[in-house]
Amino acid sequence: MTLLLRIIAWLLTAAVVFATLGPPRYRPHSELGQDGEHALAFVLVGLAFGLAYPRHRLLTAVIAVILIGVLELLQLWMPGRHARWEDFVVDALAACAGIAVASILEWATQRMRRSP
């Protein structure tokens, strides 16, 4: 199960990197708006990594925030892309929220297993 979660986490990451740095016409659009799309994508990535690497959640959160910053800065050199502080904040908070949800899910699961 852990291997499957890790594969999913890295595939989601690859999709987010492509959507962030790839041609703008290939970026998915929804009714959520840009901030909503960013939040959903990074909550899913954070959740996937939080579930895939349960023993390293704090390190995962720190690495996620750093790499989200790098990803945002790389947009400065991509045609049709714009690095924005707001995007960084939304993405970093959403990734950390996903990791936090993974922790809560693990805590709830363990608690349910202990209950008679």
C-alpha cells in the first residue's frame, strides 16, 4: 500500500509541475478559479505525501514549502507564466494542510483500532 501511495504522490507532483511550468494552454481550468485550483492540487499532493511518508511528515512539509518556492521562481523564466507571492502562499499552505489531514486520518485510524 505504501508503494502505491508513493507512486501516486510522485505522479501528482509530476502533473503539478507540468501544469505549473508547461504551456498555459495545457493547464486545467475549473469553476474553482486560480486560487481554488492551486489549493486543490496542493492539498492532494500534500495528502498523498503525508500518507506515503508517515514517519517524515515534518520534513516533508519543510521540503514541500521550499520546492513550492523554487517552482514559483522557475516561472520567471517560463513564457506566459508569472511568479506570484499569492500563489506561493496558497500552494504552501494547501500542501501543509494536506499533510495535516494525513496526520489526522492516521490518528483517527489508530484511535478506532484501539477502541473495543
